Amino acid sequence: MTATAKADIGVVGLAVMGENLILNMESKGFTVSCYNRTVEKVDRFMDGRASGKNIIGARSVEEFVQTLKRPRKVMIMVKAGAPVDKFIEQVLPLLEEGDIIIDGGNSHFPDTIRRTEYVESKGLLYIGTGVSGGEEGALKGPSIMPGGSPAAWEHVKPIFQKISAHTESGEPCCDWVGENGAGHFVKMVHNGIEYGDMQMICETYQMMKEGLGMSNDEMHKVFAEWNEGELDSYLIEITRDILGYKDEDGNYVLDQILDTAGQKGTGKWTAIAALDVGQPLTLIGEAVFARCLSAIKDERVAASKVLSGPDAKFDGDKMQMIEDLKLALYASKIVSYAQGYQLMRAAAAEYGWNLNYGGIALMWRGGCIIRSVFLGKIKEAFDNNPELTNLLLDPFFKGAVENAQAAWRRVVSKAVEMGVPTPAISTALAFYDGYRHDRLPANLLQAQRDYFGAHTYERVDKPRGEFFHTNWTGRGGDTAASTYNV
């Protein structure tokens, strides 16, 4: 690399994602500058994986900024939180009007809303982008979900769309999501859906293993078959591989892994965001709580010696139950995505974002962890009806759930009967039953609230928005509390 050459984009942070994104960009014809706070990492990268490539190694922030073409594009790939704010403060004085700061980490969307406003107030542009696909995706083509300053998009679009994954028809799994925190919000929802998908697969595995007494090899073959049909997806594919993987001694590695799940917080953020905007994101919430329950391993071991449950053995048609599990998993997956899209629609209204829901499905179609054939159907649903309020109302998904419904109920019933926990699959069915009811018992709930707190209620024979209070005891008087709706 000549001393006078300038980079198309600069990347800060040489951890796994940063390094692989740089190599991806360079392989697509872009010149990339890199910097890391620990300068030894720059030297090691330049002497190793970056050797002989169109990559510039900078040893200071000042040198890094000088290597970039105008408008400068600085992509931060450091740990979310304070390190992002710290680097922004460090680099801002060295940049000029119109330069672009990009946060490609897993930042919480309220931070991105705040940072966009702050950086724009300094005359610069800001992008907060979700990047999904892990180590392999970063290197070969991730799903990229940018949001922030709309004026920045035209400058980064050629780079982002070239390095992203592409669908089989050649469409990039990257497009502009929306203003300020929209990109990181959509990435957060992606991660929440990922939590749900993984939990449902785990519940299916437990029903097969504990309920049906299936071996790892039998389950491996079932997941391999499922990956050829409507459940074809990255997570089903890797589950197939995991179930068949043995160590050098011929032991299944899966059986040696302690049953305590970790989490980095994006699933929790998704559940909290749903509570904040009043959306029933029940499946992802249960997936987060299931990880929390798994983490209290010592308590569970102690409880297992004290608490009893059914010891029923499965005596039905095993092949039929495997088919039922496939359909229950598929129907639950539809509910999970329906809930995720409900959340995005509510957040768009709350934060003033103009989200393209079919486009989001396309961005998730390749490169990311939840990539699946299924997402093509979601894109079709929103292409057919951009105003679709819920995926369950789309003709394709309505038909799929109706086809799966009897099997879904058999699975949940059998799991309850046998004492096998299926919190995500069960709550998906409960949501479906609640959503299809035109009348729920919330009338009694409102009566209770009005009885003890004079919180008022609306009436079925009066227009919406009129509130009433009953003096239930004869002692409460006529004073009512102010109303509150989620």
C-alpha cells in the first residue's frame, strides 16, 4: 500500500467481527484502514491476515483519520456501551462536516437515538447498524441493518450492499431501515426472534429425547429431513450438525455440555421494549426466562431431588408425534415472527420510523442467524399487503397454522401430561388462542381494578373512550382514578 493511498472506509476494533469485516470489504475491491486501541493488534493483523492486501494499518487515531477519503467513513466495531461513546469523543475533533461515524456493534437502540442527535449537532452524520451472521457472516457476507442519518446512506450504500449476503436471486441482504435508532432496533428484534427460535428447537429436542426416548443419531436424521422442507433454516441446519457431532473418542459432544445458557442481553432488551410499547411479545419473553431458569442449575438439581412430577411414558405412535412436533415448531415459529413484527410496527409509530417490513424480511433472508426459507414467505405477505396488521392474518400463514393446529395442541397436551417443559411452544399456542378470541376475560379484570382502585372501565353498549365507575361496595363514593392504558 503506497503512502499516498486513501481508504474507502476505516474500521476501529480488531476483534473477530472487525477483522472479518475488513477482510470482507477488501475482498470486494475496497481499500480499508484499520485501527485498534491496543496497537499490537494492528501490527499482528497487518503482519498476518492483512498481509499483502489493500489494507492500511494506523497506529493512532490521528493517523487513522488522515488515511480516509472524504467524506470520511469511520466504522466502530468495539464493545457496546461506554467504549462507543469514548471513541466518538476521541474522533469527533479530528473529523469535518459531512463525515460519517458508523457504529456496527450491538448497541442498545436508545443509545443510537441519542448518539445520532449528538453527532448531527456537530455537523456530522451518524449510522447505527445491526450486523448479523457471526464470524463467518462478517467474512463472507452478513445481514446488515443500517439506520441513523438518512443523508449518510448514499455514501455507505455501495460498500454495505456489496459486502452483505445476497439472496439466491441476487438481492442484497442490506437496505436502509430508518431514522436514528431504527437499524439497531431491528437488529435487536432479530436477536430476540433468534432467542425464540433457539428455545423452540430446544423444547422440540427435549420432547424427542426425554418424551420419546430418541437417540442423538435418530434426532440428527429427523433434523436433517426437516431442513429439506418448510423448516429449512440455519438454526435447524446447525442443530442437525450438533446432534451428529462426536469427539475423537466417539462420544457425542452435546451430551458433555452443561445445561446452563448464557445471554448477552439483546433478548432481554427486546422483551423490555415490548413492555414499553405494550405489545404481547410472549414467546421471546419466555425464551429469555428459560435461559434464566437454566442458569440456576444448582437450585434445579436440589429441587429435582424434592419436587415430583409425572413419570408417564410415551405409548403412542412415535412417528406421528415426530410429525406433530414439526408442525408445532412451525406454527410456533409463525407466532414468534408475528409478535416480532407487531413490536416493530408499534415501535415505528412510537419513534416516528417508516419501516419497510417486507424489506426487513429480505435483509434477514441471508447472512444472519435466523435466515430461513420461511422469511421469503414473510416478504411475500407484506408485498401483497403492506398494511398487514399481523402475519397470522395473511392467507398463507393463516392456512399454515390451521393445518398445524391439531398437531400443535397434541404436542402441548402430551408435554403437559408427561411433565416436559415447553414454555415457548405453549405460550405461542396460548397467544394464538387469545388473539383469535373476540372476547377475553379482561372485563372481569377491569371490574376488579375498578373495585379496589376506582380505575374505571369502558362499556360494550357505549362508544370507546367513555369511562365509567361503579360504587361496588356502597362505601366508595363516585370519585374515580385517572385512566391508564398500556
